[in-house]
Amino acid sequence: MAFKKSGSKLWLTIVILILGTAAIVFYLSGNEKQTQAVISKVTSGDFYINVTTSGELEAANSENILGPSNLREVRIWQVQISDIIPEGTIVDSGQYVATLDRTEITNRMKDLEGEVEKLESQFIKTRLDTSMDMRAAREELINLRYALEERQITVEQSIYEPPATQRQARIDLEKAQRAFEQAEKNFKLRSAKNNANMQEVAVSYAQAQRRLEQIREVLNGFTVKAPKEGMVIYKRNWDGSKIGIGSTMSSWDNVVATLPNLDKMISRTFVNEIDISKVKTGQKVQVGVDAFPDRKYTGEVIEVANIGEQLRNSNAKVFEVKIKVNEYDSILRPAMTTKNIINTLMIPDVLYVPIEAVHTSDSISYVFKANGQYRQQITTGATNENQIIVTNGLADNDEVYLSPPENAASWKLKSL
């Protein structure tokens, strides 16, 4: 019985020792993994400085779908869009696109129709009054001519009458002559006056008719149709919002929607004021589309704004940049979000390391060399988003720590 108890204790002690040894080994190996720093090699090659921005695709060329162009001629300054087909709809030439609210122009047309009817009545009345007045004037002139002839006959017959009678006959002839001449002058004046009145009414009537015809022509444009076949894309306002149902179309800018040419696309993006000095026209760009991350396209900066602007809900100033997409792809559509990597500078054949591998102390830059276990002083150059150029202190394929290794404070600094 004693032997069995001693054997059990022995085996229990062995198991405890084995488990304890395994725990120590596991702890030490885990600790070694935790303290092991990441190592990176010094890279040799071309160094790229990029500016990365998000953008939005739009067609390089497009044709506008327009509402009425002569709204201002009928004194309508803006009109609301009451209906528009969904964005992205494919339409043929002459197909319906949108309807504008007719309330204001319909009321204006009704008022003008009433004015035309009133002027038409006035025109007819003036014409009748003029005809009657001129007829009376002509009758009066004819009667005065007859009276003048009668006085002339009386004078001719009075040669056998006493001198007083002859004198009276000549006086009556002179009066008839003056009356006839005065009536002729009055007839011309009345004719000119009636013609002027008639012309004034006729002009007002014709002008009202033209305005009515014009407003009817404008009203026809309130049903907006496509000028050619294509995909309908809503127009954007200055603040980036899209024109849709309930939006207002100005008489100064009567664009309702656009028909983009999808063969040539551009990415419209904005670069912050810190990086804009790096961006120039002609620079190469890598363009990615968020909707299709596996597809990449090449591009080129074609336009850089000279004046900055402030976007909504942002205090930072940005500059608009337009990037031409070189390739054609049928999947590309306006308003797709893009990621644009603009190559602003390429420095050939240099050495560079990750930025986090470079440390600074007392204005001295250095790295922790893995293949020597010392701090190596270096001279740095330009940086990009992830790397920094090393102009002196390292060689190709040297290895450096990305973060300070264990006991890094005790490592000696090797100067240049």
C-alpha cells in the first residue's frame, strides 16, 4: 500500500513539472512574439508623390434639355417643375421628358385674352365711329360746294339788279367760298385725327394679339421634350443638389436636364488648398470607380480652377479639378463615385523607407537598423502618403525597424 501511494505522488509531481515547463515556454514564446518588432527593407526605385481625392463622374460633353427660352418676354421669371421622368431613363428624339407648372402662365394668358377681346371691341367701335364721322364730313363738304355754286349763279344773275343787290350777292359768294375752304381744311384735319385714332387702336390691338400668340407659343414649351436620343441626367444646381419634381427653373437658366455623351467621361473632384499647388494640367491619374473596385482606368488632369470655393457644411477651401478618363467602358455612368490618385511628381531611382521607420531627436533623423542593431543617422528628402526618401545613410536592401525594438534606448547612434 505504501508503494502505491509513493508511485502516485511521483507521477503527480512529474505531471506538475511538465505543465509548469510548458506554461513557461508558452509565456516566453508569446512574450517574444509580442516584443518582436516589424522589419522592412529599404526600397530602391522610382518614388511617386500623389494626391488622392474622391470625385464624381460626368460626361465630358452633353446636350441640354431646355425649357421655354422666352419666358422673360412674357414676364415670367421662374417656373416650377411639376413632373419629370426618372433620372437614367433612355429617351428617343422628341420623347416626353418633363412638364412645367402652367398655373402662372395660364392665368396670364386668360388676362391677355380678355384684353385682346376688349381691344378688338374698341377697334371695331373706333372704325365704325370714324366711318360715320368721315361720312358726315364728306356730306357737309358736298353741301357747301353746292351752296358755293348757287352763290356764284346768284352773282352772275345780279348784273341786271341794282348795285346794292349786286353787292350783297358778291358778299354771300365770298362767305360761301370761305365756308367751303374752311370745311375742306376741317375735313383734312378730321381725316388725319381719325386715322391717328384708328392707327393707335389698331397698334394696341395688334400688340395684344402678338403677346397672346407669344404666350401661347411659350406655353407649348411647358411640355419639355428630348432634342435627341440619350440617357436623361438631372441638372445640378450650384450647390450640387439635383433639379427634380418641385424644383424651380429660372428664366435665365432654362436647363431642365442633360443628355450626356457617355463615350467620353471626366471625373470632377475637389482638391484642398494645401495640395492644390501640386496639381497641374497634364498630370497622369489612376482612376478607380467605387461601384466596380476591380476595374482601373488611366486619366489626365485637364483643368484646375484658379479660384477656390467653400463646399456646404465645410470650412475648408477647395479647388475644382477635372480629370479626363482615357478609356471607354459601357458600365461607366454619370454620378458614379471615383477615387482619383493624381501623380503630381515622380523622382526616379531613389531609396525610400516607410515614414514610420524614421525617428527624430534633437533635429537628427535616424532609423533602427536590423542588420547591425544600432541607430543610423540619415538624411531625408521628399515624402508621400506612406514613404520618405533617404538621400544618405542607408543602402539598397538594408533592413530597418518600423518601430523601436526592445532596449532601443541603449542602441548607439552611428553618425553620417
